[in-house]
Amino acid sequence: MDAIGYFAEGARRGATKRSIGSQNRAFLDFCTREGYEVAATFLDTAAHDERPGFEQLLAFLARDDRGFTLVAIDSLTALGKDLGHAALRLLAIENHGVHVLTTDGGGPALNQLVHTWADRGDGTPVSEKVRAAMRRKAVRGEVLGRPPYGYRVGARRRLELVPDEAVVVRYIFRLYLQESMGIRKIAGQLNDENVPTRRGGRWSMVTVRDLLRNRAYLGNYSRFGTTVTGSHPALVSHEDFRRVQERLQSRYPGARQRRVVPFLLSGLVFCARCGNKMIGVSRRQKWTTRAGEARSASYRYYQCESRTNQSACGYNTQRAAELEERLRERLSDTATGPLSVRRAGNADSYMLDMLGQVDRIESRMKRNRRQLEEVVADAAHGHITLERVRTLGAGLVDEHQSLQRELEGARARLVAQQSAAEREEHLASLRARIADEWETLEFDELQAGLREIIDRIDVDGPNLRITLRA
């Protein structure tokens, strides 16, 4: 078996700082002792978050010809300045199907990570202590977070009924179960009857669906894997709730495998009638020809969200491929005048928008890392197995890497906008590139480019108004 060594400036064993040379010698001794062949070594000589050597290591592991390998590190500190960073990089390596061992003892690094996490004692992060305290409250049936519609937080922090809202909850269950109304029609009827949501807004399909699925209406409170039965007054019987779930499941079978294909113009298209966003909708139709042959086809649309989710507004639906082609033609037409394309915003507003985007991505990355730390903490407390850590960690690592690429792209766009003149030249060049290379650009790159040059697209039937950023 081949072994790959990874060394990093600032790595320690206990209180002893380890030089790159010390880590390399320990790696070679480890390979000799265990009978491994040295396949490659990667190193990072600067002790900061940017680690080009680690990225090169991941690229090497992604190669088809790397063979059967393992990665050896001097200690967990080679992977990060704290256990959270170490966990992220360790699981990023194992996400390639490669195990990580430590050269000091030769044991699996993931085991050492979990054991170290469990042994921290007073060093446990505040977030983890808060999570443990919340678990204890959940066991007692105390409300954590916002109460469901129909309830409020009462004595001893238990749920108690809000009479006016409780009537609406029972009404929704009756419309769905006894009158066989769909969730879209229920949302429309509630809006027609001027029944407000808790925040005074309009009902949507998602709001109604989530309400019908909420097991809190059985009188049971569930949080952090703990369920307290009979903790508060129920609003629906177990039999009615079961029948509702069966009907929901029959209409939207969870077992059906769905391949989600993103829509190119998501977040950019707006209904010119009501001003609300138009959302991507996929529909699959089946039919039988006169000859008895079964046929099927998939259709993709952009539809007004007000009509789709709230039964409001008019019928404003655009075939996805046709709308995207119309946009491409407009962007390709250098003679497009101000009647169809108007400029919005300025360099300062764009910079603020991009800074806000960077902040949002960084917040999502912090949340992603907290989730990863919670997975490791669950393993340290014996709640899940190491294999479960690998499974859950794989998804979180993929999400982190996707966010990292998104962040790098956003920062690169910020750097490109140093002045209004540079920005105008950059947008003109990007618009021309998108128009010329529409068919060959990768989906993510094309979508990012469109979001950079376009502020919004207002659509009403054949009428299309494009608002460019300036």
C-alpha cells in the first residue's frame, strides 16, 4: 500500500512544536515500520487558513490513478489550529475513500479526533454546552424556539392553546381531510377569507403543508431526538393525523427518487403583474397513444410564486427554455435600446450588494462548520458511530467546499470592481462573453455571470424587461 504524507507549519505533539523536517522524518520512519511505500508528500509552510498544499493533496486524491493509498499526518494539529478545523480537513480527506493515520501511534486519526473531543472537559465550546443544556430542557418538555401556529409558550414553558389560531388549525385539517381540498386551494381559501398568518401575511402552499405535517398538533413535543407525549393540549386526533399523512404521502411519495435540476434564472425573474418572484416548476406528464404506447415528457416553467403558492395573481407562466433563449437574444443584441433594457443601481450599490453576499456566504460557512462539530460531538458522546460521522460529514464537507468556491468567486468579483469605469468595462465584457459562449459555459459559471450583470427580469407574457446592473 502507498502512503501520502502531509506536513504543516505549526503542528504540535503535546506542547512541542514540530518542524517540517521532524514531521517528514517521523513519516519516513512510520512507512519503514509499517511497510508502506511513499507515494507523495504535501506540505504547507505558512500557519494560516489558506493551505495550497492541502488543496494539492485533495486534487491528488481525486485522481483515478492514485492507487490504494492512505494519508499519514504527524498529529491532528497538522490539519488545523483547533479541533473544528481539523475535523473539516480530516473528513475532506476521508470523503475520497482514504483513511488518515497518525505517525505517532499509527492509529486512525478519526478515532483520535473523537476521543480528544470527548476528553476536553472544561475545554468544551460554549455552543456544545448550550446544546447539552437544550437537550435537558427538551427531555422535560420545555419549549425551545418559536412555538407552532396554534400555540404559545405558557406556564413552566409548556405549550398552551391560542384559541383563535387553534380554530384555524382545526379548520385546515377539516378542509384537507373531510372536504378533500388540496393544499393550494386551502391556501387560496384562507387568503380569500382574509385569515392572516401569525405575522399578518398570506398563506402559501408551503405554510399549509408544513402545518399538516407538524406532529405537535398530536400533543407531543419533539426536539433533539427526544419526544415528550401528552406535554400539551392536542388539536387533532391520532387517527385523523394518520389519515392526513397517508394522503400527503400518496400525493408526494417520499420514496420516489427525484433528480433536482436547478433553474438558470432562479432569483432573477419577477412577475411584472404583481412584482413577486417567478419560481422554477418541473412537471412530468404521462399518456397513452391511440396505439396503446405509453409516453411521458418533462416540462419546465417559470411561474408566478403568488399564483403557485397562494392562488393569487393571474396566470403568468413561461416555458423555461423559451424564456432563457429570449434573454440570450436580448443580451446578444448590441442595438438593444432603453425601452427594453434600462440600467439600475451604481457601482456603490453593487459593491454593497457584493459585500453583503460575502457576509452571507461566510455566515453559511460558519453554520456549516458548527453542524460538523455537532456531528463529531455526537460521536464523542456515544450517540452515533464513526461510520455515521463519515456519512454525515461527507455531505457537510461537500457543502463547505461548494461554499468555499462560491466565496472565492464573490471575492474575485469584488476585486474586479475597483472603480466605476473598470466596472462598466468589466460588465460590458462579461455580457459579451455570456452572449458568445452561452452554450459552452458551465452552468454554475453562466448563472453566476448572469447574476452579476442582471439586476432583475420582469416578465408578463411576451413582454420582457431586463434591468442591468451598472
